[in-house]
Amino acid sequence: MKKFPNAFVIIIGVLLFAWLLTYMVPKGSFLRITDAETGTTTVVKNSYHVLDGTSLSLFDLLLAVPKGMASSADVIVLILLLGGCFYVIEKTGAMAQGLHKLTTLLEGRERVGLLVVATLFTAAGASIGMQEEVIALMPVLLLFGKGLGYNAFTMLYASYGSTVIGSSFGPSNPFAVLLAQKEAGLPLLSGSGLRFGALLLAFAVWAIYLWYYAKRTKLPKMVMAESNTVLTFRSKMILILLAATFSIVVYGLLFWEWGFHEITALFFGLGLVAGIVGNLGMEETSEAYIAGFKEMIFAAMIIGLADSISVILEEGKIMDTLVYALFAPLQYLPASLSGVLMMLAHAVLHFPIPSYTGQAVMTMPILVPLSDLIGLSRQTCVLAFQYGAVLADLFVPTNGALMAVLAISGIPFNQWIRFIARPTVLIMALAAMTLVYAVMVGYA
């Protein structure tokens, strides 16, 4: 059997397919009105219309790549500088010493440690929509997993997978739920009770699967450091600074409206300080940063290439056509069935729109009038979006973050799909039942 294509080849293939779609799918658009005071854009009801225009040339296809890179520049810089920061910390020896200490404390309780990791990443997803940040953490997480005796699938499931569960089911993800509620004209954080209850159920299902999979696939532990290695004062200081940095980032995202630039700046500073505290000096610290950049460059390229797909569909004038084709038929179906199919349609739409933030901005102004028409509450409409679009980050090959963590973990995409299929179906079934319940109780 031939080797399955790597992440770069898959993304290029999807990019070419998106370009071909601009020749096959009719061009169309909705009329949009932007409020001058609030800046909110709304879609005029029943305003979809067919457009005339020329299809994109081969050179337009090539131009989409640098445009996609430019549009995701803030994320690319975050990944590179985060990678450099963690490479510096690893170079000081603090990471190996800390992991050795942690694995020693978890002796005989490895799966408990795994559940703690899953809980922390789920909380990060639910609160701050963490996802791209996991890319730079993967080398450390894989090393930690080897110290506990777990393979790359287990650690990817417990970390990246858990952030997707938290981001999808959580009540306060600013890039999904809060943004969608704003677009739907709902009070922010409204309806949190049902969302939090569904999050607890989803995490329970997710954690049970993790528990039994980890038990079945236990490996011999890798020794993290020499048995007589002690956690030095310098290493303790670096790890304390690392924990403090994460705490400030979480607080900044929740209360100071921080974005990628602020996070990047903080971790860049942490790397420099860690190098000084770790007695590397500026020369060795800078060399460690450069080595970290090299480790992360492929992941950064994947992120930029994934964003190029949306550029092709938008410039080809077929994005609104795809949205219209997926969601317009729902107005003729019962509300409960419409809610579930709306979730599935969002999952399908996430293939060409790998950013769920962009998907919320694009679809919610269209779906809110539609949901009002078919008797689906706006809260349920938001639920369908977050369950469909965000959960799709577990399996869509156009999601740059997923393809990047797979590349770092050395896991082919086809093997990941076989691994993640069963828990994903279980979680989506739970999401569908939650949507039906929301319709039944008039969730508003």
C-alpha cells in the first residue's frame, strides 16, 4: 500500500478542488447591510441572487496562497514564537526535570494524570477557545505521554481533542458561542445552563473513552531524566514563570480582550527571561529560538495554506452559494429535524470554511431569519452552529491546527480518522439529542 499523503499534499489537493468548484458552482451572493454605529453586518432576508463574472485563473489560484498566509499571519507568528519559547525552556533542562518530577508523582496513577490533562484542555477550550496554541505544546505533551507510557494518539486525544470538546460545548468560548450570540442578537452568556450541562455530559463520554483506550494501549515508560536528577532552583523559577504566563494569558483573554498579538508578546518575553534564568546567555537563547522556529515552520505553513481555501471560495463568489444550498432546504422540515440537520450542515460547511469564527460571521446573519421562520429559537440556532462547526475541527483536513498537530505527532491523517471516528460519532449523537431536547423545551 502506498504511503498516505502528508498534510501539505492534502491541503494542496483541497485547494485545487476548491478552485475547480469555482468553475462548476454558480456564483451568487446575499445582500448585506452594515450598521454604521455598531459595525454589525446583517443579511437581507431572501436576498440570495445569482451573479455574473469570470472564473478564477490559474494565477489567481497561486495568489490565494500568499493571501491566505497574510490573513493568518498573527496565528503563524504565535506558533513560531511559542515554539521558540518552549524550545528555550527545554534547552534549560527545566522541562525534562519538571516532567520527571511529575511522572514520578503519578507513578501508579498515570490515567488519573491523563484525565487531569484532558480536564485542563477542555477548560481551556471552553473558556478561551484554545486550539492553535496546542500546536506549540505538542512536543512537550508527546514527551510527557512517553513518560507516562502513552502513545501519540492518546496524548493528541487528551489535549487537542479535549480543547475541541470544550470549545464546542462550553458556554463562553469567545470565538464561537459569544460571537455567534452577538451575531444572533442574543445577550452574551445567555442560555449557559443547558450548555454547561451538555458540556459535563460530553466530557464524561469523552473521558470514559480516553480511560479505556489508554488502558488498552499502555506502553513501556520512557525515562525522562536520570533517576538522581533533582529539580534545581533555576528550573523551579522557570516553571513558576511558565505557570504565571499561562495564568496571565487566560485572564487577558477573558477580561482584557487580548488577541494573538498579546499572547505572542508574553511568550516571547517568557522565552528570553527563561534563557537568562536558565543561564543560557543571549547567544544560546537566540540559537534555541531559531531551532524552535525550524521545528514549527511546517505547522505554520499548514495554517496559512488552510486559510487559502477560504480565499479561493470567497474570490470565486461561490461561498454564499454553498451556504444557500446547505441551509435553504431546512425551512421545509420540522424544527427538531431542522436543528439536527443544521448542525450537520455546519459540519459540512466547515470543510471550505476552516475558521469557525469566520463561519459564525458568515452564516449566523443568514440562519437567524431562517430559524425564526421555521420556529427554531435563536439559542438553538447558535447551539447547532457550535456543535456542528467546532466539533468538525476533529476531522476536517482543511483545519490547519489539526493538520499541524498531526504533522508534529507523526500521525497520518487516515490513521487519525480511523482512531477518532467512534468517539466523534458518540459526541455528535449526544449533540443531536441536546438539540432535540432544546427544541422540545423551547430553549431560549
